[in-house]
Amino acid sequence: MLTDAQAAGARPTYQPSRREPDFRALPHEPRWRQPDQRAGTAPDDITISRWTCTETGLRHEEATTPADRYFFAIALKTTRVKLTRGRHIVFDGVMPAGTLYVGAPSQRLSAQFHAPCDFLHFHVSASSYFPDLRPGAGPGWAEGFNDLVLLRDPFAEQLARALTECAHSADREFARCVGQTLALHLARRELPQAKVNALPKWRLRRVEEYVRTHFEQCISLSELAKVAGLSRMHFAAQFRAATGYRPREYLLHQRIEHAKLLLSNSETALAEVALIVGFCTQAHFSTVFKRVTGDTPARWRCASRNASASARLSAGDPASTSKTVAHMLPADFL
């Protein structure tokens, strides 16, 4: 790991470029974890790329981290994924947006994606940023830094957001600065001391079913622990290891998912939607909804309906075309 002196000396600095934006600063990967390296050029000490999959079915991927690189991945949206290395299951469950995964050099990883997903990938020089983690350099640290899943690392999530939101205008130096900051953040981080076993699938199914049928009620941690047949402390830790969510966060996400259905398929007023899915006030509902989706309920409903209308127009549905166009126009236009 980097010492304080090394970290201070390696602290990234960014000088805005006066050149035209380089749209290759955040390229999309042609294949999972395989950035499009230009022929004849040496790889940078940090290579950043984005991998997006819009498929809704099950997708299998495999990749091996180069011998001189560490691999970081930041989930840009919540998805369900299973990561395995050989017969060892690294992660299996819902991976929240903001989750950070770290893989060591020369390690082969297999992945199964069960939903559309979006990831930011960093391929970082081991010798430049993690000299103490090279093979044989130190007992325990290198092993602990491999297959490390940090659920919802807030700082890493902020870095990813800064890079993706500026992707249209960012240059390569800005992207590299973000990558350096992430590398230094990880190099100085204390690793987990103990691994928590994930909640067994049969217990998880019981909890998920209970939440699915009672999400509109006030469900306590004790109730969920009782359904799982565990103590509150053991249940909370194992549930988060299995799903990526704290129990209350999971309950809130289930409420928001049901609210989306109501907003998309009905004219139910927002205040009524809030009560139906278990929120005491519309204000609290709106706050949680925006935190989860990035939009207010009203804006999300409008965007969802416009997307559905556009899809019907693209499909050339003559029966609904005039109605669809009228729906998409502002009220003062009609």
C-alpha cells in the first residue's frame, strides 16, 4: 500500500485542456473488460472504459486481468449479477449502484448478468499504484485485495458520477485524474477484517416473499429476522452480504418498484401512490423515489409515458398514433 508520503507525492492534479474534447476519454468496450486499445500504442498506467449491456436475458462473460494490472469496476446502475472464480462464488445477488469490485492481476473471473447493466472499468498499473501488493510483496494484503466487493462505496460512486456526467466534454487527462484518485482512495483504505457469509438462498427466498406481500406495511428488522430464522444481528449482516442492501433499504426499493408500476399504468395521484406503497407522506415518498431513481415521481411518470409513446410510434401502431402524439404534446399546444 502507498505510504502517506508516497500518496502525497502521487496526488493527482488536473489542468483543464485547451484542446478540443477527446471523446475517447471514456470509450465503450467492444467486449466485457476488454478496452479497445489502439494498435501500436503502449497502454497507459490507467485505462478507463465503460461496459453497457441492454439485454434483459441471462448473459455470461469471462475475462482475465493482465499480469501487471489491478481491475476496478463501479456499478453505475443496480443489477443482479453472479461473480465466480473457479468454483468460488465471489458475489451472487443484487449489486446496488455504487458497488466497487477489485480484482488482482492474473485472475480469471466469470460473470452472469441477469438484467441490463452499466459498469465503469478501471485497469490500473500494479507497479505504479500498488507496489506493496505485487505477488510475494506482503502476506495477507494481496490476497485480501483480490475479489474485494465494497458495497456502495460513496466516494467511488461520486468519482464515477463525475466522470460519466462529463463524458461528453471530458478529455483523457481529466479521466486519468479521476482514475488516479480512485487508485489512491483504494491504496489507503483498510481492508475488511472478516468475511460475512451470505444469507442462504432458501432463507433469502422466504424474506423476499414476505417483503413482496407486506411491503406496504411497517416491517421491522425483528420481523424479517424471525422470518429468516436468525437473530437480528446475524440476519442483517448476512442479508446485506447476499443482496447488497441493508434490510430497510431493500424494503424501500421494493416500495419504489411497486410505485413505478402504479405511476406507469394508472392515473393514481402521487399522494395516493405514496400511501398505497407504504409511505406516510408524499414528501417522504418523493425524497426516497428521487434518491433511488434520480428523478421525482412526477418527472419519472412523464418520462416513462413519453418513452412508451415513442415505442408505440416506432412500432407503427396506427390505432394509437393520433392519441399518442396528442399525449406527447404540451397541454397549451392543443
